[in-house]
Amino acid sequence: MGRTTGRATKRSTRPGKSAPPRSARGKSKEMNPATLATAEAKSAAGLRERTEVGHLAAGRVPPSQRSDSREAGATRVIDDSIRNVYVAPVTEDEKLLQFPGPPADDFTRTDTWRVLRIMGEFIEGFDTLASVQKAVTVFGSARIGPDDPQYEKAEQVAGLLAKAGFAVITGAGPGIMEAANKGARLAGGRSIGCNIELPFEQGTNPYVDTAIRFRYFMVRKTMFIKYSTAFLIFPGGYGTLDETFDALTLIQTGKIYQFPVILFGRHYWAGLIRWLQSRVLGEGKISPGDLDLMLLTDDPKEAARVVITAYEAQSRAVTERARARKAPRERLND
């Protein structure tokens, strides 16, 4: 698939512009409990700010700023019955992943009970999406608005794929997610949103037809992969990068096949690809073919064509495997 080549240029500081922070220039930065706590607080605040900007850009008051926000997919419910007694986490993922504390006598405060909650969340997701035959998942920043060129491209490619019979799955939020859900709905396709519990109410964009709320990232990520035949990756942050490399790892290890990972925005992703080529591939951490698992494009039509072609290849592979499994049984019956 697409490859980006080029040599990284040395950054210069122009007059009138402040130099980037030391950590941004590759220098080490002291980390202790106090600095880490400050960084975590700033990171959480930044996430909230980016989400709110996406809603505001679309002309909506962010759910996290509305006292009456209890729309589908936006409600954040904290279940006190499974919260450990010695701390007060704000999300179910935090409760699950936090450092173990004093043993609790109440079964509903144990990890065993959480396993049942996780299982129930898997069942709900599988049950809701059981009828999805083919779909694509679209990732990208929640921050952008309808006036951003990438918003328009996400809407376009989602519309093209919806017309080809694909459902469109997103994280249900604003920005790129909203654009993809909007494109699918306007084209008459199925628009799915998989929301996640956050420390603030993210909200579900108004173009989602099927909304599912998840407490645990791992369950939500399984839904993204299980019901998708491709990932469309638009410019985004940590969450977008997480899903990108999660898919690439599953492809690399043979867990999924004929699964395109399409990166929209050549300019945005060029630096990452150059680093992968020069550093990760250059030091033998990945193979040359690993870079070919990604397609870089700015063209919605090209992306849609790649997804449709890959789905046809997936369908043929499934049929051939079914025949291969059936043949030995037929010979035994003869």
C-alpha cells in the first residue's frame, strides 16, 4: 500500500516564536509523583477541552456543560456498589485497573464481580451489533468542526461506503466521529456509535442511529475490531494512535487479515511514517512489509475503493476456508 519517504528536517526557532518545551525537543524531563499528577490533571483537562470544542464547532452546547444532559449515550453512571471503599475512582476502567487495596468483604466490590460486569458488557455489544454484516470504523479527533477539510472528507468517505452497503462505526463523539456518522446517515446507511464512560459526559452526536455505552475500553475496542472490515484513521490524538497500532499488531500477528488501515491526511501522518521508516524499521524492530500494511491518502474515493476490494477478498477467503473444512468431513462420510 502507500508509503511515505523523506528525511526529517532540523527544526529552527524563528524570531518572535518561543522554543518548544524541553520534553518536546527530545530531552529528558524529571518525573516524580507531583509532576506526574500535574501532567495527568492537565491531560484530562485537555481531553475534555478538545471534546467540548468539537461540540461547540458543530453549534451545540457540550453535554459536560449542561446540567440537564441525560441523552442516550451521554449519561455517566457511577455504580457505588462495586467501588472499593478506600478510594473514589470516577470510571469503571479506573476501578478495574487501580492498584489493589485492602480486601473487601462485600463481593460486589471485588474483581470477580467486575468480571461479570465486563462479560455483561460484551453480551450487550454482541447482541446489539449481531446483525452487522460488514462495517468500517472511523477514528479521528473530536476537536474539529464542520469547516475543517478533514470533516468533509470523513463525511464523504462514510457516504460512499454506506452506499456500498457498509455500516459506519465511530466512538459516537463530535468532530471526525460526527462527520462519519453524518455521512452514513445522509447516504441511507447504518450509523453506529460506541460511546465510552469518561470522567465527564462526552455526549453522543446527533447522527448516531444505534448507540451503545461502554464502561471498559477493552470491550469497546473489541467491538470496533469484530464488526469492522477496515479502519479509517483521520488525524487524531492518543486514542486514534492506540486504535491504529492495535489494528496493525493484530494484522502483523495474523489475528485478522485483508484488513486495510487507511490513514487520511498525508501531511499529518508524514512525520510518523518517516520515524517508523528511519528509526523503527532502521533498527530492525519491524519488517519492511509492516509499513505496507498502511495506506496514506487524501482521496475518499480511493479509500472507499480499497475497503470494498478488501471486503471482497475477505469474503472469498471465508468461503474458501469453509470449503476446506467441509471437504475432509465429506470424504469421511463417503
